[in-house]
Amino acid sequence: MTARSLHLNAFLMAPGHHDAAWRHPLSRPDRALDVGYFQELARTAERGRLDSIFFADGLAIRGDRVEGNLSGGLEPITLLAAIAVATERIGLISTASTTFNEPYALARAFASLDHISGGRAGWNIVTSGTDAEARNFGLDEHLDHHLRYERAAEFVEVARGLWDSWADDAVLLDAAAGRYADPGKVRELGHRGLFFRVRGPLNVQRSPQGWPLLVQAGSSEDGREFAARYAEAVFTAQQTLSDGQAFYKDVKTRAERLGRDPGGLKILPGICPVLGGTEAEARRLDRELTDLQVVDYGIAQLSGMLDVDVSRLPLDEPLPPELLPAEDEVNGNKSRFTLVAELALRERLTVREIIARLGGGRGHRVFVGTPEQVADQLQEWFEGGAADGFNVMPPVLPTGLEDFVDHVVPILQRRGLFRTEYTGRTLREHYGLPRPAA
């Protein structure tokens, strides 16, 4: 191995990441609620010695549409607890919203998952981004973007305090003296802030990792500053090497300015690898998936990303620049809006072409090629200062993950870029990160 090795996370969506995956004969949309299916996927990732698996989550039907794609699914923290007992080493990361949860309940859930898994839990911190979610929690529209991040910062501070409310050696188990725990080593939090009042302590003892691995996925100005302050891994989306390098440098510089070691923050851009034994085979799979896209679903997804209705636009004409709002007018996912808008305008894509380009990764980079070519791309970004690893997004599951594990991972291992065996047991150990002291 080289002194620096890359990190690989498998981002799992039931039939795969391509929005037409559920229609492809290689996928298993019928198993979207089958715990055994996800346990099998996790074991495949573990066989490849990947650092972790990850489930995104939303609190509303995606795009308010159920016709054109599989929508919703199992609550991921619950699902990961079931996966934990079927695996031994793979890290287990779940999205959870700071806007529509309370710190005490969520801190308890992640501490429980960390205990259940023996120290493999990770939390992808999101503020949520849609009015549909807000309407499921008594609001007519979403909170202001900046206010959501203020709430998120306080939420994380409270959660970390709760995880630290039990000292590592608080439990005595002194049966003879009748002392289960030392009350001097279990403290109240006594938090009174702008958004939360939390007395504490947590009613779960300190977990194997102390805290779950803290992950963040927003790339707006607020998101970058939040990541630099709190995140230990960042899931991000860039289309070009130069954009990846700029993001990597920016977030690491911000972390250093805040007094953090930049090496303690791992940047993992998303990549959707469409694989084939030959380039022609890979391109054939890519065409098959594009041909299976449901255009109405793609239009609805694009409208949501751009915060503007594109349903009346001609499919085979370029997106009109004057139709788009400015980023500061967007109250949803600002970074994804900017990425998609810049892609469409830079390449003068028609609406149909944008839908096709977004089909595989919803703005994440899609690469079509052989395992060797995919490995070349990962190495270029890793060694070129654009990534510490990758958020791998198979277009079709289970085959896309199996192909990546069986054909791309061995190439990375032969090149000395990726582990051949796990050297630790916890998710923090996989990512080379320390356990926080209480």
C-alpha cells in the first residue's frame, strides 16, 4: 500500500442509481423492501473491503410522483441495524435530517446503531431541501436555507454533547457494592439555545466510536462552511477534475482556518460507473438505460433541481438561460441547482439531453467504460488532489456493485491504492480517523 490509500463508500439505492434502473432486467425493484436483499448488497461491499455503505433518505415521496420510478423505502437507521447483524466490518452510514428531527432522539438512535454494529455507525447530516418534506411536518414551506444551517450547527453541538454525557469508564458493574455506574461520570448537558433545550444525559452509554462518523453532503456556501467545521467525510458532486480540485482545496482550507487538521476531513466525490467488459459493452448498457427513461419523471426531477417548471419547454431545444433563477433565490438544494444549471448552459444541452445526463447520477459524475478505465479515472482524481476516495453509485443493482467489487477493486488493489484486508473494526478506523475523547 502507498502511505495514502483511497476510501470507497457504496451508495445504495434499491434498484440502482439510474432513474430507469427499475425497468432494466438486471435490477430487482421487487426486493426494494426486502431486508435480505440489502444484507446481500452489504456483504458484497464487505467482500470488496469497502469502507462503508450509505443510504440517503428523504421525508416525502420524491418529487410527489409515484408513477415513473420507485419512490421511498425503508427507514435507513432501522435497516442498518438489520444489516449490522449480517455483516462484520463494513461501515453503516445513514442520512438523517436536522430540520425534522430532535437531537436527543437522533443521538440515541445513532448511539444504539453504533453499539449494535460494534462501532460502525455514520451519520450523513442533512438539513433537507424540499417543501414536500416541510408539509409533512406542519409547515407550508421549508425554512430559509441559512436558518436551516444555523439549526443544524446547534443540533450537532447538542448531539455531540449527549454522546459525551457518559464517560468511557462510567459503568462500574460493581455488584458487591451495588454500584452499576459512577454518577460523577454521567453528566447533564443543560443545553439552552436558539432552537433546542436539552437537559440530558443521554440514556445510552457511550458507544464504541464515541460519536458516529460525521458525514455531510451539501456544497453551497453554507454547506462548505458547515462541512469544514463539523464533517469528517464529505459526499460531494463535481463533473470535472478541475471542479473537484477547487472544491477539495476550498473545504480543506476552510477546515484549516478553523483550527482543524485538513487530513481529518475526507472528500468523496460521487461517481456512477457504467461498466462493461469492453467499452462497447459499457456504452450498450448506458444506451439501454437511457432508452428506458420515463421522460415525464425526468422532467419532474429536472424541474425540482432547477426550481423552475420545465414541463412546457420543447424537449429538443437548449434550456433558455433567462428561465433560471439566481442561486440566491433558490431555497432548496443550492449546490445541486448550480451544478445542473452550469452543466446545461456550458454544454448547451437540450432538455432531453439534460434528462439523459442526469439519469445516472442526478448531477453526480457518470463514467462509462471498462474496469481499467474507471480505475484510471479514480486514480487520476485521487492523485490529482480532487478526492480522498469516492462515493460509488452503481447504476443498476445488484450487478453494478458486483462488477465494481469483482473487477475495479482488484485493479486498485494491484496498484497499491486500496486495502486488500481490513486493518480495523470500526468505521473511524477504516477512514483513518481518531475516536473522539469524551
